[in-house]
Amino acid sequence: MKIARTLTRALLGSAIALTIGSVAQAQSASYNATIEIIEVWRNGNVAFRLNGVSGTCGSNNWMVLNKSWDGTKNMYAALIAAKLADRPVRVYSSGCAPAENYTPTPYVLVDYLYIAD
């Protein structure tokens, strides 16, 4: 339990740092919910869905973290921490686009996320 608490605190710190660095970005949508599923792709992308959230893209409400983005590993760690703690996350997105090295299906692009209360 102590290890999980320490990991959660470390990941929360990473998520907060990402949030602070991204506040200046224009946001067109935000989503707040617990994580339904996290999917890790062979090519390094991470896709996930939030419970009860309808995205504006044609990907059946999937959100994506592309492997080449700065911060993808940190956001993935924050997703795992939130899922393990059954805590909601808030995701900000500026639009839709295909996932990196994948089909042209548009996914909700994640500009930043944080673990909510």
C-alpha cells in the first residue's frame, strides 16, 4: 500500500508539471471521468476511453497519446495511477486527428491531462 501511495504521489507530481506547462494552449474540449480502458499499442501509442464520455471524433470515443509526443510516457503513467486509484482524470483536447502510424480514423488528441478529485 505504501508503494502504491508513493507511486501515486510521484505520478500526480508529473501530471501537475505537465498541466502547468500546457496551460497556455487553446482548448476546444475537456472531458472529466474515470478511465474505462487503457490500450497500449505495439507501435508505442496509448489509447484510452473514459466512462460515460462522448468524444467529438469518429473513433468511438477513443483518446490517443502518440508515441513521438513529448510527455506521452508521463501522461501514460498518470493514466495508470488514476486507473489504479479509481480517480477521475480531466483531459483537455484541441481537436481530432489520426493516431500516429495508424488508420485515418480520427481520435481525440490529448493536449494535457491531470488526475482530478
